[in-house]
Amino acid sequence: MCAPSVVETVRRDLSRREFVGAVAACAAAASMPAAAQQQSSVRLAKGFRDVVDLTHPFSASLPVYPGYKPIQIRPRSTISQNGYANNELTFDEHTGTHVDAPSHFVAGATSGDRLPVNRLIAPLVVVAIAERAAKDADTLVSVDDLLQWEKRHGRIPAGALVAMHAGWDARVADTARFLNRDTKGALHAPGFSEQAARFLVTERDISGVGVDTLSLDAGAAQKFVAHLAILGAGKYGVELMANLGRVPPSGATVIVGAPKHEGATGGPARVLALV
Amino acid sequence: MCAPSVVETVRRDLSRREFVGAVAACAAAASMPAAAQQQSSVRLAKGFRDVVDLTHPFSASLPVYPGYKPIQIRPRSTISQNGYANNELTFDEHTGTHVDAPSHFVAGATSGDRLPVNRLIAPLVVVAIAERAAKDADTLVSVDDLLQWEKRHGRIPAGALVAMHAGWDARVADTARFLNRDTKGALHAPGFSEQAARFLVTERDISGVGVDTLSLDAGAAQKFVAHLAILGAGKYGVELMANLGRVPPSGATVIVGAPKHEGATGGPARVLALV
């Protein structure tokens, strides 16, 4: 398997600021079609009672990761003037509740428009760390958290989206509290540990990883270790998820309405849970 | 019920060019929550074998309805220069495989971000008129087409998305053939007849209507009669759908990953069918 070696290389050498995309050689192995081949088909075991929206309303007031701009929504026609209404939208791909495609961090890897559709419908695993995160904003989802989840709910199902519920969606109306910067400007929010991310892509057959924060990595992480482990293995991420506290830790099915624009490194997605 | 009277008023008075949004008084009745209240809960009767992508790849080469601009995708960061890749997207809401919200044509009606999520997962009804459309590009889905479908497959299920498969998706790589303009510049493509659209919103409990063309209305229609019937009743539309020939006429479930930006009059959506 190529992914762990990519991650290892990247992990050793590259900091957040220094990262240079030199992992194209692994793009083939990191591509989703290979991952899809491993997958036993995902099925809904039965019907569902309810649909829970895991998507934040997408507006200019939503927090964005530093460097990205808020969405701009400009009316180009209106019912009163034109008979129909239309807006022009401008946004960075990595804003709103959105997908990270492997190509976000891995040159030549699968872009969002090419994620296999059967990976967009996935058993939803929710790892709840909100209580801990309320006391320690730098806490990480650990391998132990994943094993504890499995003790209660059984093995992480094939094709799962494994989502961290850190309780951060409750902060979404307050950008300062969401970003949670310290006096030096560094962000503080939970994320996946490198070990947990690597465990999920090497020891379990997941489709992707989700968070209710702005990043798969902790805010204070010095390197994009979780991103590189997940995306480097050809899996996808979902960031800025909403309402993970409203779905059960096990048994829901998530639908990731990934964007399909050409060459997407990611983009806003409608994410729905069937419970 | 307000919707039919709105449609009646609009139908009598307003041409495509002359349409003025003066139907705000009906906005409350045309809102989706009212529609949602009527709905018996939608369930997947059983699991599914496959996922069919009903979404076209979204690129600047995709046909757009006259007046809209093709999507622009501009790289703002790249892996080689920045360590991660991000694009800025700019597009009109009504481009790509996309949703029309009631607010596209009805002032004050439900916007795309407020469509009830249980209406986004719907039994998929495919009305196949491709053979007829190949000979007559101006053909319309009629009430008789709907009744013929029901003769074969039973009553249109509650909450359904009723989609016209005119075979237009096969033309998508050739914009001239897709738009199919005559010598005077008028478009020629199939759509829903006003009667069929009104039948669906008054005699059946649908969630919305889909087409594989650029418009719920026929290309040559002089008025937006199908739009006004469907959106005026608080239902949504899905335009420029792909692969409707790859799903069965009855029995599939469609997931409409409607956009959730604030005040959406519509927008690109990932649309998936579970078969």
C-alpha cells in the first residue's frame, strides 16, 4: 500500500507552511477507484424514520478556515425586474459544510467529481468527544476512542464515514468562539490524531472522515497529518458538519452530496443522515 | 388552495418576457412547509443494489439556458505553490444539474435552503418520452403520459419526483444540438405541459418535477407555465438531469442534494438514484 508511505514521507518532512506537493507518484494508488474495488457494497439494511440535515446554512457569516473568503451571493436577476430570480455565487471550494477530495492535498489524486458514488452513501459512525472538548479544545480523536466506540457498537462498518462530534457546531454563530484563537493567533479546535486517521485507513475500510470543526486536523496541529493520512489513502473528508449530536452514534446512513464540478479539490456538499 | 389560482392568474396575464412578480400574496400557501405537512413519510421500502449518478459533470462546456453564464473555476492555491489546492468557483444558480426552488419564480416563496429535507429523498418516477422526442423536439409530457405510466406501475407514489426522460442528456456534449435553436433562434426541447404540471400538483402528492433538458417548460413555450404550476405550488424542479435512461421507470429512490446557501433560488445539486 502506498498511502502510509506517502503519509510517512510527508509527516517526516513537511510542515503546514513548508508542504510541497511531491507525492504525485502515489496518485494512482491514492485514487478512489482502487478503494472502491475493495468495498463490499453498502446497503441500507432497512428503511428510515427521519432525515437529519448535517449541513449548515451556507452564508457569509459562517466561519471559514484562515485564507479562504466567505461566500458572495449577488442577485443577477429578480422577479420584480426580470420575472425570475437568479443569484451569482462566488466561493472558495473549502467553505461551508464541504468535502475535501484526495486532490486537495495529493497532486494527481482523485478529484471530488470522480469520487465513486457508492462511497457517497455510507454507514455513519459518530465519535462523540464533545464533553472532553468542552474542557480541552486541543483534544484529539484517538485510536482508543475508536476502539471504545467499537466495544459499544461493534466493528466500524465497511464503507463508513467516521465523524467526530466535538460540539463545535454549537459555536457556529460565533466565529471568534468557533476559531478559538489564542493570544498568538493560533486556532484551538479538536481534530483526528494522526494515529487514529492512519488506523482508519489501514485497519478499517472507511469511505471518509468527518468533523464538525473547520479541519480534519486539530486547530493547533503544526502539520496536516490527519488530512494527509485520510486524503493520501484516497478517502475523502467532510468538514464543518452540523447536527452530529442529533444522530445516533451507530446505525444511521449518511448521504454526501459531493460537488461535481470539474477537477474539484472539494466543495460545498449537502449532507443528509437517514436515521 | 392558492397554487392553482396563482397559476391561473399568471397563466392568463404573463408572457415569458412580461412576467412581473406579483404573486407574493400566495407565498405562504406556496411554501414547502405546507406541502410537507401533507406528506406521508417517505421510506425506502428496502435496501438498494446500486447508486446511479443523475448529475452531469459541471464544467464550462455544459449547456446553459440563455442568459446564464458558464461556471468559472479559478485556482487560488495549488499543491506545488501552497501545499494544498483550492479553487474559487463562480456560477449562476441555474446552471449545471440544478434545483429550481419555488422562490425562483414566486416572490417570497420557499428558497432552496429551506426545502424540507424529507422532500429531498423521494420515490423516482421516470416518464420516458425519448422515442417521441427524437421525432418531435416540441413534444410535451401530457396528462395521458402520466396516466399511462400509472397503468403500468401503479399510482404515482406520495412524495415522488416525477422526471421526464426526453433523451436530451445524450446531446449534452453538443451544445448546439442540446439547445436545438431554429432559424429564428427559438429553442426546441421537450418539457411538461401545463396540464400535466397542474395534474401533478393538484391530483397527486409530488415533491417535485425533473427534466433532462434545461427547463421544466418546453424550449419553444411562450410562457413559463410548467415552472409556474410546479413552483407556484411550492414544489421544486430539477433541471439538466443525467442518466435517467439508466434507472427503472418505477421503484428507484432519488436523493436531491439541494444547495443550502442562504436565499437560494436554486443551485447545482448532486442528484443520486438508489436502484
